[in-house]
Amino acid sequence: MAEGCSGECGSCGESGCGDRKGPGIQKAPQNSASNIKHVIAVVSGKGGVGKSMVTGLLAGEMNKRGYKTGILDADITGPSIPRMFGIKDRAGFDGTNVLPCESRGGMKVMSINLLLDNDTDPVLWRGSLISGAVKQFWTDVAWGDLDYLFVDMPPGTGDVALTVMQSLPVEGIIIVTSPQELVGMIVKKAVKMAEMMHVPVLGLVENMSYYKCPDCGKMIEIFGHSRLDETAAELGLEKTARLPVNPALAALCDEGKADEIDAGDASAQVAAMIEGM
């Protein structure tokens, strides 16, 4: 984003601005109590690939590197971020703005589960209401000063993806996939969506890529041979990362201790996709 850009395309009159995401698209105004430098969306073409875990890993890694980070949980019907970080409080309200919760590590989090009486209550909304809620997480939440806001997207290329790409000043997306060949086709759909919305793809993450034997150190490709490099080359993507199957990481998420995740080189690979923006 250009220096001084508020994300409101209608406020400056610069029709040729490089930050304008597509013809005629007007970004929603950032909350007056927010100062967010970078917005990154984490997407997947289908569910079950560990997108939320990758979002948490990425936000946590950048937080450990000294950046102020937050997560906007845009998966309204399947929110998992609060549980991953052990957040049991409810979002606050200062009379004007909604106040996000904080993880133990100091990351700010906003999710529909932070507004419900019980986190097991289903959200039985149609698409327009879901998209409206996601937009309000941007316009009505006082995020404060953040270096990075990560948007944990629902799977697919539906209403929420369109709302986020059109309404928020997303600088780039990170696509999460898994090794199965079918998912390779799904990845291409996500890349084409990004192209149509004029949002660059920052990197491709292959989750559950392999399992490293704790005894002999051998890398075992449980879900089949990786096609990450082949797919990235075909799509013209330079930055990739392979994340292993790691029961310890899954256990931390289940226990609400995602702040403690340390995936070593894998974390560094994903963080390298955005650091320095």
C-alpha cells in the first residue's frame, strides 16, 4: 500500500493509483481507531487443508519477530481461531467500537465466536449477512496499531472471498493446499480468483506435505508425492513452503495454546513470504 493510503479509494481522486484494486471498486473505510499497515488474506480452495493453523502459525511467527499482529476470523460459520488461541472472553464495546480480544501472546483477534453467548451456537445466516459481518469486522472494530492483519478466510471462492477482496485493502494472499492432485486443481481456482480481483499471490503453502520419522529422520510423503514445485512453476509463483504433519502442533491448537507454536524452518519459510512488505 502506498504511504499515506487510507484504503478509501474515493477519498483521494487518484483514478490511476496502483492501490486501487480493480475498476470502480471502493474500499470500505478503516475504523477511526485502527491503524493497520498491511492486510494479508490466507485462503484455500477447499476445506480440511489446515488453513486456520497456517494463519495462526504465520501471525504468531510475525508476533515473535516484534511485529504487532492481529487475526480477523472471516470464517463465520466455522470459526476456529479463538479456540486455537484459548480465548474464552467475549469482545468488548467502548460505546462506539467493538474491541477485539487478545491472545496470551498479545495478538488481537476478532471472530463471530467472540460475540456469541456460547461458542457452540451455530450461525444460521444467509450469504449476505455473513459477508456483512465480515465487513463490519473491518469497519466497526477498533484494532489499534497493527503491522499485519491476517484474514483467515473460509474455504472456496464465494461471497466472503469477494467481500474481503473488494472491501478490504488486501495487499496479497497466501494460498494453503495439501498434496493431493485434486487440490492442485482447486489451487488454480484460487489463483485465478486472485487475478480477477487484482490481488497478488504472495506464496503457496503445502500443508501436511510430509511426516518426518522421529527415529530415522526420513521424510515420508503420507498423502502422496508433492507437486508443490511443479504447481508453483506452472502458476508463476516464486515463494513456496512445505509444512510437515506435526502432531505436536495439532495438540497445541486443540489445547488453545497456538501462541506456543514453533515450527522452526517451516515458520520461517512462510514468514519470508511477507516480511519486508
